[in-house]
Amino acid sequence: MANQKMLKVTWIKSCIGYNKKQASIIEALGLKKLNQSKLLPDNDSIRGSLHHVAHLVKVEEVK
């Protein structure tokens, strides 16, 4: 666990006007407010979710 990579995900753009599925993905990632950041584990399911909302979030790798 100590060596597991983490992703810092920051919600940078509102999902108003986009598909409702994308809004639910943002909510499922645990982001509630614009410009909020969250540390998430780097795994395939998180990466897949981030792929769908890549235009709405900023992702940084953290060790």
C-alpha cells in the first residue's frame, strides 16, 4: 500500500450542458464542488472513469 501510486484529480470545468452520465461519473469519483481535489488510487476502473470525463478534470500522478 505504501508504494501504491495515487492520482490527484481536480474538477476544473462544470458538467452543465454535458451528458448526465458524465455528471454521475464526477459524483462517483467523490467530487462535490468545482475546483475540489481528491486523491484516488491509480487502477483501471478509476482510469476508465477519468477517460470519460477527461475534458472536465485535471489529473496528476502522486507517489
